[in-house]
Amino acid sequence: MNVRIASPDDALAIETVRVHGWRTAYRHVFPPAELDALPIDGERWRPRLQAPPRGWTTLVCEDGGNVVGFSSVGPSRDHEGLGELYAIYVDPDAWSTGAGRALMAAAEERLASEYGAALLWVLEDNPHARRFYERAGWAPDGARKAEERFGVRAPEVRYRKDFRSSRPVSDTKGV
């Protein structure tokens, strides 16, 4: 597995991974016909990759030269001074191959270089993703929201991960 910064040439592969992920992971939440009708349009990503919003980075994970996943990180949309994992998707055919862990490690490294903590939003009814985040050390922070997609109001929960924990103060008396 190789993780690198995405280029505009990755736009179609990123969108393909995203749509395949939605069609598989959210089938029990959103109408299958709506998910099956999602277009795969790489042009949706091209401007974001050519001139990313300030502070954004999109990474891709390749296996054998093929993009099998991506993640996007940057400043939090909720709290100034925190980072955010906006997206992390792995093509369902590449689940459980290490691609997600490699992307998460690279995304967290990028976030930790800029922020002391980061947030992410996940569908409440996405047990696969929630287990993945929790195994990576992310924890729900109590925030919730619900946005409507395809006529379904799907609750989301926010997770947080602190990158800089306080170090224990050593006892220096008598030294």
C-alpha cells in the first residue's frame, strides 16, 4: 500500500471509490435505487484537487498502482483551532486489506502536524465505520446532527481524537 497526496488526475478514481462506498455502506440507510443512481463524475473532485480549499489535503491509497481509497483533512468546520477528517473511503473490494489503516495513519499524521485534536462526523447507523474509528482511538464527543439526503433524515455523531496528550510530570525533587 502506498499513500500519497492526490493529484487532479486522481479525480475519477476518488469519485469511483466514494460512490462504491456509499452504495455498499449506506444501503440499509438510504433508498437503494437512489444509491444505484448516483453518478460517477470525477469532475466533482477536479477543482478541489487543482486548488484545494485553504488547509485541505486529500490523500489517496494505491495498491498495485490502482487507487483503492482516499481521505480528506483540514481545518474543522465546527471549531476554530481543531482539525477535521472530512472523508475517508476505501473501495469495498479493498476493505480489510490495510488500506483504511494506512489512510487513517497518514491522515492523522497530517492533522497532528497542524492541530492538537481533530473531529469527524459519521452516520450513527454505520457500525462498520464506527468500529474502525474507535479502533483507531477516536471517540464520540456527544455532538449530533441530522441532514436530509434522498428524503431520509439520517442522524450523525461526531467523534474526536486528541493528538497531544499531557505528558506526566516527572518527580525531580532531590535531583
